[in-house]
Amino acid sequence: MTTGAFYQQQDDRFLWDRLREGDRDAFSEIYRRYFPLLFRYCSRFTHDTGLVKDTLQDFFTDLYLRRAMPGTPDKPKSYLLVSVRRKLVRALDKVPYTRALPEEHTPVFMLELSPESYLISRQTAALAERHMQQTLDRLTLRQKEAVYLRFYEGLSYDEIAEVMQLKAVKYARTLVYRALTELKPLLAGAEALIFSR
């Protein structure tokens, strides 16, 4: 078995413990495993992919350089999401406001339909998708982020509260519940559009 294959079979806590000992292979596996997830998450805040990539490169460099930090996080995935979110928000705060690109550097949280939605026939999908996207756009930024973390990344409410720095888990539940309440009529309307064809 190759070193890479060995590390791919290990859980996050093992990798983290090895990273703290300076193991480059463990670091490489953490990077391989989490870079795509963190990239998708950060890309919900800005369309500036260059800024996202730079932020993530800096983040992973810092992670390796600070590997001797005390203890292994209980939930490495949540820890990484919390940490990279802070770093990205700081990076976005430093980006000068540009009149030509007002939305390019303004922190927002974009929530879009999943690829599965494209399985609906093209003609009906275009109408239903436009209707659904308009409703998604009406959610608050916090609701969009909570829905993304819950349903796209599979985080628990505890983890969502930690990532979004909410004071209590109940606030994470409330954000998701309110978003779903707003989306319910939309989904019923989209379903009616689909099946009326």
C-alpha cells in the first residue's frame, strides 16, 4: 500500500495528530480532503476566485506552520470552516471598494440550486428554476449560509452555530427553520409549475 493510499483511509483525528508531529503526508491528505469543500464554501461569499484561492493557500500555509498548536479539534471539519471563514472575512474587509465592481468584493452569501435540479426537462426547468432562484435570493444572507451548511455540507446544528459564531444552537435551528418556512410556498409553486405542463 502506498503512503497516499494509507492516509486516504485514515480518519481526520489521526491525520490531525500526525500533522501536529510535522507529517507532510498527513498535511497533504488534509489539504486534498478539505480544499474543495472550503473552496466551495468561500466561493459563496465572493465571485473573486483569485481572492478565494489566495486566502485558502495562506490558510493552509498557516495551518502547517502552526501545526504544533495544543490539542486536536473535536470536529476538524467545523474547525476548518470556522477558521477559513474568519480569514476570508478579514481578506474581504481589506479589499478596496471599486465602483466598477460593487458586488465583486462585497461580502454576500450566494445560494444556488444543486446540479440535481437540472434533471427536470429543460423548458420546465428554466421556468421553475427562475422562480426558485428568486425565492432563494429573498432569504437573508445568514439564512442562505445556514441552509448551505445544513443541506449542502451536512453539518449538524451544533456545527452550524460554531461555524457561524452564533451564541446558541437554537439560533442555527431558527435560521434553517425560517428559511424552510419561506421556501415551502416556493417549492409548492415550483412543483405546480412542473406538473401543470
